Amino acid sequence: MPPLRDRYPGLRADLCAASAAALLVLVAVLVGRHIQDTRRTLFVHWPPLFADWDPHLGPGTPAAVLVAVAVVAWGPAVAARLPWRGLLLAAWATALAWTWSLALVDGWRRGVAGRLTTRNEYLTVIGRFHDIPAALRDFTQHIVSGSPAPWPAHIAGHPPAATLTFVLLDRVGLGGGGWAGAWCVTVGATACVAVLVAVRALADERLARRAAPFLVLAPAAVWVGASADGYFAAVAAWSVALLALAVTGRSVAWAAGSGLLYGLTCYLSYGLTLFVLIGAAVVVTGRRRVRRRPVLALLFAAGAAVVPAAFTLAGFDWWEGYRLLVTRYYQGVGGIRPYGYWVWANLACTVLITGLATTAGLRRTGVSLPRRRTAPTAESRLALLVAAALLALLAADLSGMSKAETERIWLPFAMWLLPACALLPRPRAWLTAQAALALLLNHLLLTGW
């Protein structure tokens, strides 16, 4: 039998890339610990993550281990054989099981119901939205610290669609932290389905099937359950998925749906406007159809205008909100946290939420991307999509508006890095590493935000 390096070309380079990523995490931990112990300027207890050292087990532990073992053992084979629609349903169900079990490692109150009720979270201001139009007109008046009744950090840090989501849940009888957490987990778990739909449309079904177990078993699930950023990730992912369907020959009406969700994405989080880069990669991949059907652009633009128009007519000025957010950001710990550390330590956080397998996949993405010009393949089309997501993440990093907590804030971008794992050989070995990382993170650390 030939040695592994002959049976799996590039495996040594993959392992080197994964080792370099692990070293980056180790350096971020050691340097971060030194800075925090000597200068107290990081404002995290277990750098580079916003977490505390707290080895523990919980009611979700047996289920998390069981899901991990099942996906590692049978995930690649099942993903290859299931009918496509059955695969999408199975991926969502398994992602739900994985996310719920990881969240419940911390228990119901600490892991789910209490996540969105802490002092900086959305549910603390539900009572201030008894008159929604008035609250929207007045929203920007409470962003900056020192203003009358300033919003808590997460409310001030996002456009009002984020808070309004939980206000509307409360209005329809789904109030409280338990329902809010369940919403974020249930909707957030659909992000993997959206990515699979897009990869199939833009690359091919074979690569989508290979990516499925990695999307399901992502370490990012530790933060999807139960943070609002998991919900944001799903909305942004479906915007890209619908655009992919529109530009690859499906109904042009998907473009309007994509635009509608992109507009909502921008009013859930200011930073997710960067999803325009991922959308641009989709358009480049399907540019022939876009040229033949210019109505696609018109439908997308019409859909994208709906949410901004509604909020603008209600009295909320997105640009003013962002300008005031920048002021608020530098009034708080964002103005103290050192850019020189976080500009690279944020990338260590990304390694932790996407796993070492994704790092190896990104290496293969870099190899496949130049082939687009000479001999375009499904792999090169996938590489373009992944590269666009990486570019958006790097732009967010360089902006300096995401210093720390990026393991949560960058969930929407991380979902689009994970498909790079479809390019890897020996998927079970890499899946084992992914599952082990998620289980260790969730059982050794108490994550928070």
C-alpha cells in the first residue's frame, strides 16, 4: 500500500496549514494572557475568546457526544446517498441537535434561556418598544453613552431590526429568554442548509454533499446556541442562497427574495453590509445569466430597497445610526482594546469557530482559485465563493470595529468558510478534529457575550 502522502496528495501541506493555525491560537492565548495580566486592556478573561475557564459537564453532554460520533461515523456516507431534499432536511435536523446539545451543556438557564436576558442583551429593552413607531423615530437619540437612557451595548451596536425581532416575538406571545433562545437556535441552524443550496447551485452537488457534514458539525455551533448572531448568520446565508438560485437558471423571482433578505441583513447588523462581497462572487459566477436577464438586477434592487425604505419612513436613519455607533464604540472598551493584538488574534478566534479542517480547506482553496482563468471547475467556483467570504472577514478585521468577541460577531462570515472542507480528503479524520474542538471548547470554557 502506498504511503499516505501518495494516496492523498497535498496532505502534508494540509497538516502544515492546520498546525500553523493551531500555533496562531496558542500564541494568541499566551500573548493575550500576558497583556490582560499586565495591562488589563483586553477585557476578556480567557483571550482571545470572551469566555471563562470553567471545566464542566451538563445535561447536553451525552447528546453532544452522541451526535458527534454519529456524524463522524456515518455523516459522509449518508450525505453522499440521501436524496437531495432529504439531505437538506437531515442537515438542518442534525445541526439543530448539535447546537441544542452544545447549548444545554451549560444547562437550560445558563445555556439558553438566560443568554438574551443579560444587561447588554435585547430582551432588556422590550418594554421601551410599547410604541414601535415612536421607538424607531427616537432610536438614534439613545446610542451614544451619556445620552438620555442610553441603549445597552448590543442594542446600540445594531440597527433596530435586531431588537425589533424580539419585540415582535414578544408581541405574538413568544416572550422571554427561552423563546428568544429557541428562535436563534432554530433559525440559526438553517444557515447550513442555505450554504448547501448555494454551493450546489454555484459549484456542484458533489461538493455540496462533501461539505454537508462539516457544516453540520461546525464548532461555530457553540456560539449559534443561543446568540442573536446565529439568527443574523441564517438571514445573511439565505440572502446569498436565493441569489445563487436566481443567477444559475432558477426562477428570477429568487433575486427579489435575495434582495429583501439582504436589506434585512443590513438592518440586523451594520457590519453585515460586507456580504455584498459574497454576493458579488455569486454574480461573477453566474454572470452569463445576469447579462442575459438584466431583470435580475432590477428585482434584487427592488427587494433590497424594501426594508431600508420601511425603516427610513418610520424615522430611523441608518447612516446616522452607524456614525453614532462608531462614537459609542470608542467611548467603551472598543476604544481601549489594542488594535495591534486583536487584528491578528481575531483570526485565532476564527480558527476556533471554523476548526483546523477549515484552515486546511482554505489552503486548498488558495490552490484552486487561480485555475478559474485556465480551466474553470466546480472546485474553482467554490474557491471563489469561499475567498469572497474570507475577504469580507478580513475587511471587517482591518476596520477595527470588531476587536474581540468575533467568535460570535463573525458567525455569518464563518459559515461561508466551512465549505472549503469539501476539498479535503479523509473527511472522517478532519470531522473528528472538528467535533473534538467543539466539545473541548464547550466543556472547558464558559462562553459568554
